[in-house]
Amino acid sequence: MHASLYDLSPLWRMLLMGVLMAAGPLMWVMLQKRRATPLGRLQALTVVTLFLTFDLVLFGAFTRLTDSGLGCPDWPGCYGSASPLGAIQEIAAAQTVMPTGPVTQGKAWVEMVHRYLATGVGVLITVLCVAAWLGRNSRRSGKLHESAMLSPWWPTLTLVWVCIQGAFGALTVTMKLFPAIVSLHLLGGYLLLALLTVQAVLLKRGPHGRFQSDGVPTSALSISGGLRMGLWAALLLLLIQATSGAWVSTNYAVLACTEFPQCQGVWWPEMDFAGAFEIWRPLGFGKSGEHISFQALTAMHYSHRLLALVTALVLAALAWRLHANVALRRPARWLGGLVALQLVTGLSNVVLGWPLVAAVLHTGGAGALVVCLIWLLTATRTQNALSELRTGALAAPQPRFSE
């Protein structure tokens, strides 16, 4: 049954559903941090929002991998309704025409739950933004030390980006899983994780932007300039690899090679790189309208596999270097463990026929690696910069904030 691509009639009910989804985490933070300062509550809410955003990325992967992205073929609701319950007849009619097609009762619910979760995260990010600007006003009135709070422009940027993510989500549906849009939507989720991670770390900093341990900057968070450059290089390489992985997944090229370490029984299979990296084209087709070739899918897969080898080696070496710093051994172990998880789940996708659990974990592992590297970049400083902060700490008063 035909549905209009955009039907805004259920928009306010969708927003209300988002408010209801956000109410639980907000109440939990208020109860758990009822004796905390406004800064403490903002810290807790930021961490909770980061956690729920990570869950949203995982559920987005589940939605894509279960072919539920078109479970409701219009936006923002489902056949003009705020839930599949109001679209039972339309869904049943579509399912009768195509029993295993993109629209079924189960897929509609998966798609709509994803939209509810996304709207709830959007509401939480809006609350973070409002709270940050209110905190700025309180700083101006002298209620809080100016440097103890986060710049409100961070949550503002996050709010702008989550709105852009919503637009990508709408285009994912209305452009029928256009690979470039779906890939950008996944990468946008990773960027959202990065923005929230930066805020979570910065909110833990004390006055003058220093991490505090009994009022003194901790020297354990210092790293060499070369190691910091290594972190940036690793992050850049990870983003390239994540982009490659998103392209493989959204074009369903995972099963182009079902052997490891060889592909199709050879070390260098026949590949069409020009066709593989035609960006702006419909799913399953080339720019000229012809079906995309198997050689192009193979090129997508094999490029991702080769990049994975380089990325894994770089990240493993970085984890080894970070482990030498006593205070950074835990994130170094996390980094090493996540690299191992990515290798295991990536290999499982190939040799086990793309199992759902492994595929979802592979997407989540990439997001966790982004969080880990962003945390390390935000929480550490070069030794020279930390020495300057120590000098400033001796000359500046040391206000203390406690919950």
C-alpha cells in the first residue's frame, strides 16, 4: 500500500514519546544525585546520555541488519500513525503483497522503537544544552566558579548534530536505504558518541581545565608529544576504517568473501574498484542504472579487510605504548580488548555467514573504540602542557567542589 514519504501528522505524538523515553533516565539521575551540586548532576546526566546513545547505535545496527530500516516506509511515524498499532491494516496489506518484504509487523516495531529511542536521546541532549546555558548564567552571577563548568557550546554543537542525525534518519527511509546516506547516518552516530565523550571528560576536570587529585594536577595523565600524535593518527585511521566498514555493511558486501585469510580461493580476487567506490547511487545499482557487479562488492570487502589489518596493528601498538603509563593501563587494556573483539567479530562475520550477534557487536566495537580514543585524547596532555598547568596551579587558588 502506498504511503506518503513525509507525513508530519504524528510529529507531536512522536515528540511526546521521546519525552516519555527521556523521563526515566532524567528521574534516575535526579534521585541518584539529589544531594549533588548542579555540576554533579550534569556530569551524571552526560554519562547516562552517552550510555544511551551507545545503545542507540547498537539498536540502529540491529535495525539495519534485520532489514527493518523500511519497516515503516514514511517518516516520522508509521503510515501516518505514531505507532504500528495505528497502522495494522496498512502493514497487513503491504505484508500480503510481499510476505517477506521490507514491511512486516515485526520490522515495523523494530523501526519505530529505534525512532522512539532516537527521539528520547534527542530530548536528553536538549536538556544537557539547556542546563549548560543555565550553568553559564549562574557562573556570571558568581554562584559557581567560572572554569569549573563546561562551555555551553559543546552541548549546543551536540544538539545541532543530533538534529542533523535526525535528518539523515529521515533520508534513510525516504531515499530507500541509499548507501551513502545510511553510511553517513552510522558515522554520524559515532560522531555523536565522540561529542558526548568529550563533554563527559571535560566535566570531570577541575578549575583551570586540570584533572584533580587532592587539588593537584595528576602527572599520571601526561604523555609525550609523540604518543599524543600517535593517538590522533590512530583516530584518523579508525575513522577511515569505520567509513570502509559502513560502506561494506550498507552495500551488503560482507559475504562477498566467505573465506579467511584468502578470498574466493585466492589471495587477490578479481575486483572492480571503480564500481565499488561510486558513492552517489541507489542500493544495488551503479550510477548508470545497472546492477552493481559482484567484483565491485568484492573490492569493497577486500579493501576493508586490508585496512582492518593495518588498523589493528596500529591500535595494538598504541595500546602497548599506553600500557607503560601506570595511570593509563586500564584504558590501554580496554583498547587492546576492543581491538581483539573487532578481529573476532569481523572474522565471525566472514566465516560464519554474517551472524546477527557478531555483526551488531562489530558495529558496537567500532563505536567503543571511538569512545576510548576520544577519552584518551581529552583526558591526557603532553608533558610540556601539564608542566605549564602545574606552574599555574601554584599561583592560582584551588577551589574545591564536592557533591
